[in-house]
Amino acid sequence: GGAIAPPPPPPAPAAPGVASLDKYKYPKADVKQSATFLGNEIIKMSTSDSPSTVKDFYQKLAGQPSFTNKDAVDGETFVFQIPGSPSIMITISPDEDAPGKTQIAVFRTRFQIPKISQ
């Protein structure tokens, strides 16, 4: 690198009746990407906390993960799904860009996400 990126523009105000994803932001995590497209929203974060520590935080918000892959070669992966309109999916996995860190992706969509069953 070397060049300093300009700060991102301030986020657009949330539409009335649409809860912000702020409550799904993990404390102490760096937001790596935040985007809105076609009414869908995604936030990608990175933290030095372990996947299971992060999972415990989201379990308080979302209940049991709907998918867990503890046997993954590169580390544990957890997926939470919060049904509703809009529905929310949260994935917790090792950060491919930063070894030793955990990536968290929070995805909100107006479309129904099919329920993952193990």
C-alpha cells in the first residue's frame, strides 16, 4: 500500500421501520467492508477473538447456530440465521486475509433465506 484511502462517505439513513445492523456489530472488531445493494446489506468485520468466542456473543443475540463446522481444515465455522423480514444471516469463520483472526459477515436480505439443516 502506501496510499491512504479517503474516508468512506457517511452511511445513508436507514429506511423507516428497518432496524440498523449496528446491534450485530461485534465489539472490538474492525469493519472491513460495509455495503448495501438492491436493498440487501452486508457488513464484514475482523477480530482477533477466536471463532468460538465470537459465536458466544452472537448466540446471545440469535440463539443456537443453525450450522456448525467444527471439522473444517482451516478452523471452526458457524452460521446463524435469524428468520423474518428482512432475514439476517451471520457467518463466523477464520479470516483468510489475516491468519489468526476471525472474520464475521452479517448479511441482511429482504429475500427469504432457505433454512440450512445439518
